[in-house]
Amino acid sequence: MDDDIEGEVTRGARALVVCPDVRGQRSAQDPEARLEEAGGLALAIGIVVAESYVLNVRDVRPNTLFGEGQVQRIATDCELHEAELVIVDGALSGIQQRNLEEKIGRKVIDRTGLILEIFGERAATAEGRLQVELAHLDYQQSRLVRSWTHLERQRGGFGFLGGPGETQIEADRRMIRDRMGKLRRELEQVRKTRELHRKRRGRAPWPVIALVGYTNAGKSTLFNRMTGADVMAEDLLFATLDPTMRAIGLPGVEKAILSDTVGFISDLPTQLVAAFRATLEEVTAADIVLHVRDMANPDSTAQKREVLAVLEELGVVDEAGEGVDAPVIEVWNKWDALSEERRVELEPLAGMDEDVLALSAITGEGVDALRERLGEVLTAGAKRYSLLLPASDGARIAWLHAHGEVIDDEDGGEGEDGPMRRLDVRLTDKEFGRFETLPS
């Protein structure tokens, strides 16, 4: 086998993308939509899609997944389109991947391998890099046979303890297990640090608004629009991998924390679901969840189901898609990309629910209405309190002005601690609870 087949996926490589449509296997998306998404994943890492198509698989071949004729077609198309790489939008076993590479004479990667490549390139924070490496090792561990089959054949040996190739595999497995254990310990420390930060934010009484949604729904563009930040926001799948937080002001709320999160995707590899759970921890502690949807995508409904399924697994929403501990506001994004007919069709549906807002993060249309709605939700249920505080207690008086609606602030006469101030202020239960925890 050529050495270059063993190489890494390189930016700018030409690829043939094949989506297997296996008889009897159900998917949330139809095969053509899955094929288009696979092309988007390839584009996200700078791969040039030379050709792509769906292949119907009646019977899964344990050694190659595809039938002999289909494997030959893939090999011929690679020659025809000068493709150096074959991307199979499905799960391949180590044996299937190795056999396909031998028959086609090209490097072959499956959906999991491709997503891992993207995550490896995009992770920016120390936590993100730890998670990527852990997921990569988990994936690699399951296909060590792929790396060593040819060496076993060369070295031979069928003694009691197995041949040198097998010994090498076991040594590699031990090395990977040790490294994974170390990474898990480091990640646990990162999670504890994040938990401490969350508790600090809980004491510093700023509500958290978490953006969630399918990958490429426009979360980062909306994040930038609302915060004035410059987070990577491109028309690419998985443009954001690390949680990003910024402070924003809202009507009636001087300061709130807006958190951008990794995008969801259908059939997310199990290694990544586990490894990237920490990036979604911000969502479980949020005061409001903003579910951003790409309404210009014909698969928007299927994407919504995928997102809600993950949120339900995290305990953020119930079976009906309603928020458990925090309200969920649905943002119908990319309104500017819809035809006039489609807008007319959707507008009455959005108008039926005050927690569904249509907007364009690119143009800013509807963003002010979203800000108003967020302010309303965060200040809903506010009660009026009459508080008597020492005039010297400047920190708590300033806190009330910053985080509540101060209706009146007047002289409260003399008290045991000297001059007093009487404040009439409107606070939510949560804000009042936070106020009571402030040191006097």
C-alpha cells in the first residue's frame, strides 16, 4: 500500500463523498440532505468535493460495507475526478476502512473521522483541545487493528503469546488507555473550574442566556450582532467549538451573559457526545435558552428535532420540548434568505407564540424585538420591595440600582448605624435572593 494512504487529511485535497443509504436503517434526514451536509462538513475543513452521490446498500458487507461493484465504481470515479480521498458519510469499522483503502488505493475516512478532523482544527481553548484529543484516542483505540494488520502479516508469529504485531497493539492500547485516563482527570479539573466560575456568576447576579441550535444555524452571527464581538462566524459547519461568553445589556436588565455554544448535528459520533458534553454545561445553568433555527434550510424541522433530543437528554427540556428550569425562546433566523411567499406562510405561525421570533442576524431585522422579549422574560414576576439600608452601604445600594428597577430612593432618617436610605425597588424572586446573599 502507498504510504500516502496512511497520511493525514490535508486542506485542499480533492475528495469523493459517498453517502450510503442502507436498507432498513432509518435516519432523521433523507439521503440527499445527508449528502449535502457531508459536503458541508468536507468544506468546513477545506476539502474540495470533486464528486458526491448516494449509494443504495441492500446488504451490508462486513468487510467493505459496499458491494464489489460499488467499490469498483468508487475506485473508477476517484480516477475520473482525480480524488485523493474518499469520505463515507456513515460509520466504518476499522476492517472496512482498511479494506476499502486497499481496494480503492486512496485514503478513506468515515463521518466520525471527518468530524474529528474538523474539531481538531477548530478547538481554540485548552478544554477544547483536551476534549478533541480524548475523542480522537477513543476513536483510534477501536481501530488499532487497522494500523497493525500489515505489520502482523510481515512479522508473523503464532506462538502462545501471539506475534510481535499483537504485542505492539497491546502496548499501544495500554499507552492510549493511560493517556485517556490522564486527559479525563485534566478535563474533570476543567469542569470543576467551570463550575466555580458558574457559582461566581450566580453570586454576581447576572442572568445567563445560552444560544443553542443546529450547526450553521447562525448562532455566532447572532452572538456578534448582540454583543459587538468578533467571534468566528462563517457559513461553515462547526465554525464555533468552544463556549464563548460576553456581557450584554437588555431593556430592564443592565447586564446579562450571552453564551455561544457548539452546534448540534445529526448522528453525532458517540465519542464526541461524551467528550463535548462540557461545552453544553452552560446550557443546563442558563436562565433562558435561545434555540436558533436556520429557517432557510429545507431540513429545519428535522434539525429542530435533533436539537430538542439532545436538550432533553441534558434535562433542559421535557418530552414536549418545553423548558424544564428555564424558558426556551425559538429564534427563526435567516429571515432575509426566505422568499416573500415563504415569509407570508411563516409569519402567522411565528405570531401565534410570543416565544417564537423571526429575525435576520445578518441584517439585524428583528433583533431589537428579541432584546425586548429577553428583557420581558428576565424581569417577569418582579415584585416591589421597600428596603431600609445604611447610607454607608454604597455597594448594596449601587447593586440595587444596577440590577433592579429603583422606583424611589430617599432619606430614611437616622438608624443605629447612622444615616439610612429607603429604597422602593422592583426585583424578581431570583434577583431578591441574590441580593440577600450580598455581604452587608
